[in-house]
Amino acid sequence: MSSISINREQLTHLFQLLDDESKEIQQIIRKQILSNSLEIVLNKQFFIETLFPRHRQFFEEILSELHQPITFRAFEQLLEEPQDEISLEKGWLILSFWHSPKIYSTTLRNILDEVAEHVAEKMPHRGHPLTFIDHVNHILFEHYQFRGNSADFYNPLNSFLHCVLETKLGTPISLSALYMLVCQRLQFPVFGVCMPAHFIVKFDNGEDEIFFDPFYKGKVYSRQSCINYLQQFNNYDSEKILQGCSNIEIIKRILRNLHISYSSHTLEPTRLNDIEHLLALIEVYYPDKQL
């Protein structure tokens, strides 16, 4: 989809015309919102705070009217980035906007910043990587009490960043993604490992490699135990899987989990159709053979 984006300052000026009754102006505003969907999703709070009160309601109404196409276009704009530059955080924030359009991405990023700052406060300055991992585990799983939702595993709320931050409950992949986002803020090398029927993370600084499981409060696995697990499944390349996965693979896995949730747990056809559309977009940009 080709479109001409304008910068944030230009958008801010354009939004001062939100109460203009001209149909042409309203069409231009809607077109630019769609052309800048990812910017809108990630920085909605900024735009709302820069608007005059009389314009805010108009802005919210347009976002509500265009909620689905904004989500789809923002996701496309994410996928248009080079694969190694695709942001897990941005992808997950788009899904939160899709689920709860009133949520501010800025608020969620600030919460992640606060958690990371808490981890950093008493982070050991030296020692074996396990010392650092144990510290992060203590803050996330003991202090904040993030934990796996075994009792209601297929609840779709387990897959959304804003819900995980609020309820402290998640799936293997959502807790792993949360762990990764916190560690990214600390420049701590933790990466996702997309196992069949499960998801874990690994610390890898080029010298030490440690596999561990956020769903089970950071339980550590040896490389051999991971290989043994993978050997239970046919047609899986253990070495390739244990190298870690890309952010787009993680986002795709979250969407697949949501597909299961909306087709078997809550039976919401409209949401299921949207998830299928997002998965189809990934197939357009990244056919299966590339993931």
C-alpha cells in the first residue's frame, strides 16, 4: 500500500482542523491518520495532549471509526521494516491497541521502563550470568509476581502486553516476551527460543549460553535437556531452534496463540477474522519458508 507520510509536527498542525466541517479536510485528516498509523498507535497520547479540548473528542471518534484499518496499516508498516529491525515491542503494542484502543502505548512503555529501573537498582555488577538471571527472576517473579496462567491457559488476555502487566498472568511466550523487553532496556542479551508447544528464552553473550523458562519462574535448562525435549518431535532442527528466533517469529507465534484462543476459548468470529488477516499479512511479507 503506497502512501505519503508526514512528520509528527505536520500531523499536529493538521489535527487542529479536526472540527473543520469541510468534507475535503476531513478526508485529508483520515487519509493522513491511515498513512501514519504506526506513529498514531505508538504516540496517541502525545497527539491527544497537544490537541485543544474541543478537538480531542473528534480525534477519538475518528480513531474509533478507523480502528481496524489503523491496526492493519500499522502492522503493515511494522512489517515493511527490514526483518532484523522489526521491533517486538512495537508489534506487541499494536496488538494491545487492537484489543483495547483506549490504551496508551506510552503508558505501557513507561511501566516497562519502571520495571527495568527496579531491576537495575540492585543489579549485581559482576559475577556469573546466572547471578544476573537470578536477580531478574527475583524482581519479576517474586516482587512483581508475574506467573504462568496454568488455570486459564487459553484465555486471550494472556497474550496482550497491557493485560499481562495488569494481571501479572501470561503464557510461556508472553512472559518470555515481557522478560525480553525488560532485559533489552538493561542491554542484557536475552533472546527468544521458539520451541514446539512451548517457548523459552536464552542468555547468550557470545561466551555463555543459558536456557531458562519464564513460565516456570526462570527455571534453567541445560542445552542437552532442550535437545532431548526437541527430539520428542519429528522434523525439527534442534540446532536451528536453539539458535533463537526473530521478533517476527515471536509476533507470529503470539498471533497463532490468539487464533487458538478466539476459535476455541471465547469463540469471537470478528476478532478471529482480524487475527487471520494479521497472519495473512505476515505471510505476504515473510512466507513460511523465510521464518
